[in-house]
Amino acid sequence: MVKGYTGEPQEVFRVKDGPVALQVGIEGIVGNLPDGTLLLGQWQLGDNRLFGTFTEAKIPGAGTLPVCLVAGLRGVTVYVDEHGKNFDCPPGLGVCLDPGSTPGNAKTPTRVFLIQASGQP
């Protein structure tokens, strides 16, 4: 989830290109990373999706490790927009923007799904 938010199903946040911090929590773990781990990376806005790459994990009490994670979905994922209406986000790299997003006001749910990057050397 995005650091500073609760991760409730209808909760959305405003996004823009640039640095981001995610906090592992709410629904278990990312890989073997414990709850509370901070993932540091970058956002990049696309037309209808938000792309993210995460290269650093700050693990509470254990230090910092390099990671290679990207925002993405392995299957169709049902999201809830800020008005409580369900919408489907198709699989692939990136996560869907909230249907009410506009070019100057892009929003996405605060729960961000991550997958291990593949095809990297």
C-alpha cells in the first residue's frame, strides 16, 4: 500500500511521475519481505495505467536490500473506485488508474500489486 494510507478498498490517492514509497502490509507479504518493509521506487504515468519500478527494500531492524519489483497484475483484478463502484483491471504491467482520473488529476487505489520483474539479466 502507499505509505501514509490505510489501504481501504475505496481509498485512492493522486499520483504523478516521480519517487514513491510503498509499505508492505495489510494482506500478507511481498515475497519474503515482512510487514512494515518500505519499498522505494519510481512512478511513471501511462495513458490508463500507472507503472512502477521498485529497486530498494528497507526492512525494519535488518537494513536495506536491493529488489527488482514492478507494479503489475497477473490476472484480471477487480478494483473499487472512489465512489464504491467495481471496475476490472486487465492483467499486465502497471496498475489501472481510477476511472475518474484526468490528465492533471490521475488517481489509483492505494493497494498496489507487485510482481517480480522478468527478462532482466
